[in-house]
Amino acid sequence: MHKLASRVNVIGSTKIEESLRIIEQHPEIISLGAGEPDFPAPKNVISAAERFLEKGYTHYSPMLGRKEL
């Protein structure tokens, strides 16, 4: 077993950890965070993604969004 230095005790939990703990304790809370869909992507979505990737859309969108959307 490894022993950690005592200074690690000053490290607090993150807001994400706190949020997840609260969500686990309250089943009535619906998390709108990132998730994993339980269905495959439709073919038209895959085709559209391929077209945009080929056009060079390989980064996050601007914070204010894209006018064309």
C-alpha cells in the first residue's frame, strides 16, 4: 500500500465532484450534463458530420454560435 504525503489533505473536492454527489443523492434531479446516448447515430447525421469534417469543421464552434445554424 502506498502512503501519500499529508499535504494532499489540503486538496478539496471539485465542483463537479460535489455536483455528482448531490445528483446521486437526489434521484428527482435530472442531469443535463454530457451523456452517452443509448441509440446509434442516424445515417443522415453521420453523413452530415462527414461532410462538415471534410470542409474543415474540426474545432469547437465559436461561443456565440454560428449564424448559418
